[in-house]
Amino acid sequence: MFRDYTYCRHYAVRNGIRWKCSRQSSKNCSAFLLISDNGDILKKNEVHSHEPFQYYCNSDGSYMRI
């Protein structure tokens, strides 16, 4: 989760992983993150075509969609 939106692993690139919005298919959303192997954001498109889901954070740190 990044800034209230969820992402799923899309594919590996030379220096990291490209993550796409988890609602890309259902909402035709083009938001993505390119995360380096050491966790830095190398490139991003944070413009989503939809509102984020609502989540509740459990005491164990896991999230549950409301």
C-alpha cells in the first residue's frame, strides 16, 4: 500500500520491480510505481482513475478492506 492505494507486482526490470495499481484492469488505471532493489522509488505515476478502497488496520499490522 502506498498513499492509500494498493499495488501488485507487474514485472521485474533491470534495477527493480514495476508495481501496477491493483485496480488497473477493472478501472483502467495507469498508476504505477518503479521500486529499486533497495526500496527507493525510481519512477511513479500516482494519478489514479478511481478512489482508494477503505481499509482497517488490525492490531497485528495487517489490513482488512472495509
